[in-house]
Amino acid sequence: MIALEKRAQPSRVWAWATPLLAVILTLVAGGLMFAVLGKDPVAALRTIFYDPLFDAQFASYSRPQLLVKAAPLILIATGLALGFRAGIWNIGAEGQYIIGALCGAGAGLALYPSDSPLIFPMMVLAGALGGWLWAMIPAILKTRFHTNEILVSLLLVYVAENLLASMAVGTLRNPDGGGFPGSRNLSQWPAAANPELIPGTGAHWGVVAAIIAVIFAYILLQKHLLGFHIRLAGQSPRAARFAGVVPERLVIFCLGLSGALAGLAGIFEATGPAGQISIDFNVGYGFTAIIVAFLGRLHPIGIVLAGLLMALTYIGGELASFMLGIPIAAIQAFQGMLLFFLLAVDVLTNYRIRLGRREVRA
Amino acid sequence: MDLSAISPELMVASLMVASTPLLLAALGELVVEKAGVLNLGVEGMMITGAICGFAIAVESGSPVLGFGAAALGGAALSMVFGALVLGLLSNQVATGLALTLFGLGLSSLVGQSYVGIKPPSTPRLDLGPLSDLPFFGRAFFSHDWMVYASLALTVAVWWVLNRTRTGLTLRAIGENHDAAHALGLKVLGYRLAAIAFGGAMAGLGGAYLSLVRVPQWTEGMTAGAGWIALAIVVFASWRAGRILIGAYLFGGLTVLQLNLQAAGVALPVEYLSMSPYLVTILVLVVMSRRKGRSTAAPASLGKPFHAQA
């Protein structure tokens, strides 16, 4: 008989070891999945995790992509993790990401073709504001009417996607684009472009923002009273109320911050790597960031590592699809599996496993 | 705009078809939540059911086998959730999300070779003279058997939950799992069974989408139906009868919206397409506002259960 015994304190060793264990288990299970798909598992895993970084032929293209793809993931996940710690579940980051990009791009395009140096900063602000506003909908509904923020934020993703479709073929459509859907190319308009700052690294302004967000979140969580309140509210809502935490304020803060960060990620993507607002410029970073947040154990430093790893699965997945014909969907399933294993092995952090017969106590 | 093009009997008929997947998934989730477990993976189980049902129906040529496979697929995926949440005491919200993310990936992986194929058609149930009635025959009595099965399942779920010992036990576990455990009730066993039932129902709902409603396989075809089903459970205040009302209300909304699109209303298509989600949010607000803090939700909903030896 196997029994679980609750630890008095979560194990620090396991807290660090479980993400690694989950990654290893996912690699094994993923290898099995590739084998079932009729691909050589070793070659597949090598193509996904090794070649993008070290292969002579691909690394020069892939390495910069790592930061390009990790930046939005880290930016969004940092915000989400704060909320998750407090038990506030914003799972609509994808919607906030879209609305941020729409607001930012709209603000910029309203002034096209100005070449003022203020255009880009203004677009970034508008992007953050857009994401913040979109996240305020579930936040205010939660604080005023006790509406479940999980369902509202998620349903708003579908609303945002429809808005995006409407904007891409309507209001924001490129007037010189010959009727094709999609906005003007923002990355080719110098005043609005979000270029590579250091050649060959892939680092654009989104990377800078992600670094700032991580440092900010780290200080907030470790050194600031608000960070303590966030952790307390998640661990014991009752104790938090005695400590003077106002739950409503936490909801507004956590949802607002994660929305603003997701909006930032959106506008950096639209002005940089994506280059324009198109119907499908969003590639699901808002959802993958949920996995990143958990894989990073809701800790800012962990999120950086997790974000880089998930970015690698995106890049390696594209490479594997190109080289080995492994469908992109397999990578999605792979990412989902990672979250499963992570949640499964997390039991080791909080519980001890006891083998042997359960004793009957009088 | 030409509203006269909308035929009332066809609208009622398509309303029933549009509501059935929501009804099935929401009934399943109702039972799960009544047992005190919050499974946010409905969307993932639905889409898995959609592709399992589609694939098996295409391969075997039998929609009945397809629906069976969908129920099995949904239940199998829900068992992953059950093992994690009940066995390894993982966070229910996070695990449910993982189920959705994994289900979406897995389904598009399996579904790659099924894009653009037509599934075998699910036969209409012949109700004899009833189907020949004017208006009513076309609107209510000329559907496929799954529509009637979903209605029968609504009655069955209501009856089991409210009129049987099993239902009483299930509700007791959902209200207070520690007290139920102290009484010697098998908390984990009941919960696991409820989760499996929820998975099977979500799978059936998904298969109804891919085999009857659309009928085709496309990636991400559930498009939030699983989340709407979760909202319907809240809307229904955790009562089986109101689940039926909720599902038909939302189904009706979808049909109305599609009919307005077809009739060429002056609103852009995208704004009509987002209306079901907006109305769902609105309904959630109204429901949670009216009850304030004392909700009809099972008291142990979403809380982990660890039996102390």
C-alpha cells in the first residue's frame, strides 16, 4: 500500500527538482509519442532540443529566435504567476495580448505616416493600457459581482479574437494593401518599428521589457509588503484578511498587471516579429505562458528558465516539422504533457510517500 | 435584411441540434461538480471526443461506434485528470487547464489525416406519425437519436441525483468530503466515477459537433463550447432541469446569431459571432450578482481531499 503523508513544510529540494523531473518524464513520454508517430524518437528530440542551439547549419538562424519567442512568454507568465500565487486565475492572457496589440497598433496607425520619435513609446503605452483595460473586465466583474474570473477572462479571448478579425479586415486594414486583410507593416515604418537592438541576438524592446518585469516581480515578491500579501492570500485567505489584505484590491492589481504585461507582449510582437496586425498574428503565447508560469514554479527566475525552454520547443518544433515532418500539433501536445507531468510530480514537494501496510490506529 | 427568410420551424429544429453538445457536456460537468470536483478541462475532453468519434465513425462507417469511441476517449482523458487530482492531490484549476491544452494539441495531432472528410451521416429517428405533424413534426420530431438521448440523459441525471441513494451519496461528498469520509463513504471512488461520467459526456458532446452539427473535422472546432458548458452549470445553479434551459437558451442564441448572419443584418459577422460569448458573460454576472456570497455551489467544490489515516 502506498500512502501520502503531508510534509510540515514543503520540501525545498523537491521544489527545485520537480520541474527537472517533469522535463525528463516529458522527454521520455514525448519520445514514445514520436515513436508512435513513426519517427525516430532520438532524432526527433535531438532536432527539437539540440539542433536549434548547436547545429552548425541551423543555429545561426535559431539562436536569435530563442529570445524573440521567450520574451512574450516570460513577459506574460511573470504577470500571470503573481495572480496564480494569490489564487487569482487570469487565463485570458491571449485576449489581453490581442487587445494590447490592437490598441497599440491603432494608436500608432492613427498618426501614420508621422516620423515623430514619440510614436513608438506611445504605441507601447497604448498597448499596455489596452491589455490592462481588457483584464479590468473580469477584475471588476469579480470584485463587484463575484463573477468567476476564470470563465470571464477565458470567454473574452473569443471576443478578442473576433474583434481582431474584424479589425484586420476592417478598421485597421492597410489602405494600400490591395484589399488584402491585415494592417500596414509596422516593422517597416521606422517610427513604429520594434527592431533588433543588438544584431544577431534577436533582442528587441520586448526582451528589455521582459527583463525589467522579471526584476520588478522578484523584488515585489521577496521584498515588498504587497508581494507578501499576494503569497499570503494564496496560502491562507483567512489569515490574509486578518493581516489587513483587501482581496478586492489584490484582484484589481494582479489582473491589471498581468493584463498590462500581456498587452505589452502583444504590441512588441505586432511591431516586431509579426510586423503587422493580421487575423492570425497571435500564436497562442497567452496560453503557453500558463505552462511557463507553472514550470517556473511561479517564481520570476524560474519563469525565465521555463520561458527559454518553451521557446526552444517552439523553434525546435518548427525545425522538426520542416526536417522530419513531425506535425506542429505534436509540439502542442508535448507542451500540454509537460504541464501534466509537472502537476503530477509536484506531489513530492508537499507530501512524503510512505510504502508499506497502512496501520490501523485505535 | 430579409427576416422573412428565417423559418420558425427550421429555427427550432436547428436550435435543438445546436444545444445538444452543450447540454451533454454541461450535464457531465454538473455531476462532476456535484461530487465536489471542478474540472476545467471540458473543452479539452470535448475536442478529444470530437476527433475520437469522427475518426472511428469514418473508419468503421458507423456513427454509433463513433459516439461510443468519443465517450471512451473523453472518459480516458478525464481519468488522467482524476489520477492527478484525486491520487496526486494536484491543483484542480491548473490540472483542468492542462487537460484543455493537452486535449487541443492531441486532437489536432490525431485529426491531421481527417481534415476535409465527410463523416457517415447519423440517421434520423423515425417517430412515425409524430414526424409528419405540421410544424411540430419538423421542429421537434425529426432529429437524430442523439438529440433524444441527450434529453433522456437529462431526466436520468436529475433522477439519479435527486431520487436515488447514489445521488444522495454523491451530493453529500460534494458538500462535505470530510464528513462523508467519516461516515465511511468512498469519497475517491465516487469522485473518480463522476469524473469519468463527465469525461464521457463531454466526449459525446464533442462527437455530436463533429458528426452531426458541423459535420466535419477542423482543428479547434469546439471554439469555446466547453467553456460555455461550464458557464451553463453556474447559470443552472447546479440543477439538472435548469441545465436543459441553459443549454437551449445558449443554443438558441447561436442559431439566432447564425440566422441573422444569413439574413444579412447590417452588423459585421465578427460582432454577431462574439455575441454568444458576451451573453454568456452577462448571464454569469447576473447569476453571481443575484446570489451574492451564498451560492448554490457544492461546498467542497474545488477543494483537495486527503484522507487522514
